[in-house]
Amino acid sequence: MADLLRNTHSGGFSQVAGDEQPETNSADRPLPGYENGSGLVGTEVHLSDYLRVIYKRRWPAATTFLLVFVSVCVYTFTATRIYDARVQILIEKEASNVVTFKEAIEQNQVADDYYQTQYRILQSRALARRTMDALNLWTNPQFTSSANKPKTTEPSLPSADETKAQSKAIDRFLESLTVSPVRNSRLVDVKFESPDPILAANTANALARSYIDQNLEYKFLSSKEASDWLAARLAEQRKQVENSEQALQQYREQTEAVSLEERQNIVVQKLADLNAAVTRAKTERIQKEAAFKQIEALQNDRAALDSFSMVLANPFIQQQKSELADLQRQQAQQSEKLGPNHPEMVKLAVAIKAAEAKIQGEIAKIVQAMNNEYQQALTQERSLTEALEQQKLGALQLNRKGIQYGVLARDAASNRQIFESLMQRAKETGISGDLKTSNIRVVDAAEVPRTPTSPNTRNNLLMALFGGSVLAVGLAFFFEYIDDRLKSPAEVSRHLGLPCVGMVPALFDAAASDPLINNGVPAHFSESLRTVRTNVLFSSAAEGIRSLSVTSTGPGEGKTLVASNLAIGLAQAGRRVLLIDADMRKPRVHSVFRKPQEPGLSNVLVGTAKFSDSVHETTVPGLWLISAGTCPPNPSELLGSKRFSDLMASLGRHFDWAIVDTPPVMAVTDSAIVAHLTTGVLFVVGADMTSRYTAQRAIEQLDRHRAKFVGVVLNRVDLQHNAYYYGQYYKRGYGEYYKHAG
């Protein structure tokens, strides 16, 4: 082995295609689930993605669908057949009989709640009891059997005279009854459900007949009650009419007011005539008084008196004035020729005085005549006023008699009118009570149903198919939603922010215990690990990685087998590879390659063994391994020691690659220590095993130790049972190429 170590290539880590790139800080790498620090990695969702989810969750989805479908089928084919008989009733609006006869015949509009009242009557306990009595249903098994459980409907209150058994029977009767108004019409569908189709039809028809009979009874009772009440009131009112008319007659005899109404009319007429006469007399007196005062005031004013209307209207005065004017003209003419003492002049002067005397005398007569007329008008006014006052006194006396008379007359007339109205109402009520007509008609009688309405086999099966499918698909997506385990390379890249360098399938045959690619494993398993090797080689060419630590989030994810097969693949590619088992708590590398556990890494680190004595050559050319050695009590301290760091630094002089199998990150801190000393970390994730949140915490913990990630290997992918789910990554046809390549 010493010769082998001396003959190894020197500078194996320096022979890299391309320049090494400087190590990146964990702060420079995007956070898991983000790309370039700008946002979530965008993924286009396709219909095939949904189909893959359904395919993956096909077993719980299929189980759910079968449970729903089988349950509905069992119920559908074992449930009791229920038949539905329907009777259609026409309900016309009508007014109550205790109204005027015209209203009872014309059936005027009633309140809007009329139909709601009728619907409640159809569902009443009284009508149900009447129907059950008519058909003798009290002993029918449908209403007495305890197997008939009541529906979850609000029961109506039982009557006080119902027994407990009758109350339960009526409740079950009402549960089987359905009243459905036909929209925008006066029709009502009354349906009754029963396991017996004949019973369903008979009960529906009997209910309709009972409803019509009950309605007629209500009318008859209403008319009878109204007639009885009206008869009692009519007798009372007859007595009141007689009493009021007797009181009126007695008052007439006491006050001698046999024709009081006619006398009142005469007195009123006379009073009106006198009042009008007094008004005319007063008006005439005022006019004549004013004319007399006026002419009396103008007696000393000859010019004004000549223009007075009575003077102007007097023909004698006007004649004398005309003669006087002629005489004065003659006098003026003669005075130019004759002297004042001339006989002609004297004669003319005498004639002028005589004419003026006649005029003054006539005016005096006019004044006296007007005074006489004024006095006559005054006398007549006083006389008419006295007569008016006397008539007023007589009218007041007559009115005092008429007040009591009017009270008694009105009382008698009112009682008589009420009596006549009651008599008319009693006659109308009697006629309407004898009218045996109903506003309810049966339009379509119930017929015996030929097919059951429940369960509806076709609808139930369709609903089972639809509901089971929806529930199954919903549960599939619900399980997928709450399942936070990493399942595909796309989820690895999206949630961890690291590239997926390979997808290793799970093996379910006998070779699945420790499958190695050099030990006859399936071709697709070998090829998947070669893909991981190729991606690691390309990554190393770009980033100068030659020592690689392999770790996982938790135990059982297959990190040891990935590390072992990666080491074999690198050795098969012509590299000198050393596989180191740094999991000193639960070592497995030695058992995979059938090598002894001691001496190993722990022995080298504590100084109890030499490195050359701890390196074991495997059956794979170019591959050596160093097992974990004795399990120490302080693995973390040994891995963090200077001896281990010097060992890792010296490996590059002897090997091309150093693959270090480390413990899970979340279990212990060993892997974080080793990740800091190696030039790269390969993170293994078990498909459908690791929560993405736990894996993110593991990545963050390695980041804090400045680990440089190569990528993620998705291990134990179930291609056998979820081939369609991983169809975008693997096809069965690829296996032909693997076989030919092998």
C-alpha cells in the first residue's frame, strides 16, 4: 500500500480543465426558493402537472372514489322504494260570506296572505287527523313503525286531545306530505310519499277531499254563527226602534207639534220674507231721507236748486222757467225803447214776478212731497222692523221645541236604519249559507305511481360518479398541498435554490439492500448514477472541486449508497478515488464494500493507526476506501481537529477525488465541519421522505459554515409505481438505450 501511495499521481486536484473559480460566500448564493434574489422561481403550470399529481395520489383517490360510489350504490339498491303521488288543486280567492250579498257573489280581492293561509291549512294537524280518520291510517305500519325516523323538519305543535301515538302518527303523516304552489298561478301541488304506491295515491286524493269538505264546513259554520248573531242583534234593535218611535210620538202630543216640521218651514219662510222687506224699507228710507235732506239744504241756493233732479224732472217748473225766460227777454228788449214806468214795462215786471212766484210755489210742493215720502218710508221701516222682531221671537220658541223633536226624530230614524240594515244582512247571510259552493277544485286527481321517486337510481349513480370523482380529485390535491416533502427535481430547485444533478431511482428487488453499479444492478439505476457522476465532473471542471462531502437532511435518505456509487462511477471513469466514511456514529461504508471497520478514520485521527494501514483497496480499479474505524465518543471534535484538516489537505497529492460520507445535517454537526474542509458538498434528498422546510434549514446550516454546494441528488425515486408522475424525467423507453449501452 505504501508503494501504491508513493506511485499515485501528484497534484491530482490541480489537474482541472479550466481555472479554479474563487470560493463564493453563502451570502452570495440566492436563498432557497429564490432566483437571483429577485423573486420566486417562476414555473409554468401545465395540465400534465395536474395529471401527474392525480396519478401519484391515485390510490387514496381511487379508494375515496370507490368508497363514495359503493356507498351510494349500496344505499340506492337497498333503500326502501318511495312512491310519490300528486294531486293538483285550484284555489280561487273569495271573500267571507259575512259581507254584502254583492261581495259574496263577485268574490272581490282579499288579502295577499290568503294563499299562505291555505297552504298552512293543507299542512295542518287537524286536516291530517281528518284524512287519517277517513282512511283509517292509525294502524298503518308507515305511521306506527319505529323504523320510520322523522325528518329534520320543524314539527307542528300537537293538539291537547291527541295521544302520544296519534301525535307521532300525525308527525309522520306530515313528514310525508309536501305542498308546492305552482309559480304565477292559483294551482297547488299536494304530494304524498309512501312505500305503497296505492296508499300514496289514496292518501293524496283523500287529503284533497278532506280539505274541500273542511272548507265548506268552515263556510257553513261561519254563516251559521253570523246568522245567529244577526238574529240576536235584530231582536234587540227591534225593541230600540219601537222605544224611539214611542218617545217621538209622546213628545209630539205633549208639545202639539203634530206638524212641527211644516210649521218650521213656514216660520222660516216668513222670517226670510220679513227680513228682506225690512232691508228694502230701510234702503228706501235712507234714499228718501238723503233726497229730502239734500233739497232742504238747497232751498236758499237758487242756482243749485234749479239743477236738482226733481226740479229738472218737473214739467210745470220747466214750463214756467221757459215763460219766465221769454218775459225777461221781452223786458230786456223793451227796456231799450221804453222807460221802467211804462205800462208795458210794468206789465212785464208783474208777469215776471208771477212766474217766479209760481216756480217757488211748485218747488215748495216738491220739498213737501219729498218730506212726506221720507216720513212714510220711516214709518214703514219701523213697522216692518217690529214685525221682524215678533217673527224672530216666534221662530226661537219654535226652534226650542224642534231641538228635542229633532233629537228624538234622528234617534228613531237611526234605529230604524240599523234595523233595516241588520235585516238585509241577515237575509243575505242566510242565502249565502245555503249556497253549497266551494272555491276549491281538484284539477288533476292523484294516480297510482308506476315508478318510485326515491331512490333515483340514475341520478344517484351519476351523483356518485361526479361526487366521488370531485372528492377523490380534491383529496388528491389536498394531500399534495399539505405534503411538503420534496418529490421532484423541479421542487428541489424551486424550494432549495440548488441545481438537481441527478435523480436516482428506488430498487425493490433483492439487490436493493446495497445496490452498487458494479454489482449487476438494473441499467436505469446505473445510468442515473452515471448522470450524477457526469454532472459532478462538469461542475468540478467549472468550479475546481476535487474533495466532495456527501450528506443529507436526516438518516435513511441513502447518502452512503450515493457516495459509494459516485465513488465507483468516478473510478470507472479513470479517476483515482478515495471514499472516506466520516459517519463515525453509524458507519456503513465498510459493510457496503465488505471491508473491516477497523482500523479506520477514527484510529488515524487519534493516532492509534497509520493512514496507509487504514486505506483499503476495493474490487473496483482506481477506488480505495477508508472506513470509519472505532466509534469514538467525540466524533465532532475529531473531525474538527487539525489532524483531520491536514489529512484532507494531503489527499490531493495521492488521489484525483476524495468522496467523504458524512452524517445527516440535522442530526449532528459533523457534516457542517466536514463541509467547511471539503471543496464541495453533494446534498442527498430522499424523494417523498424529506420536508422541504427541514431541507431548507439543513441548507442554511451548511451555508453558515461556508459550504460550497455542487448540487442535490434526488434519491429513491419510485419510478415503478409513479412512472407517469416522473414521466417528464424518465421514460420506460430509455431502458433500451441503457441495455445497449451496457
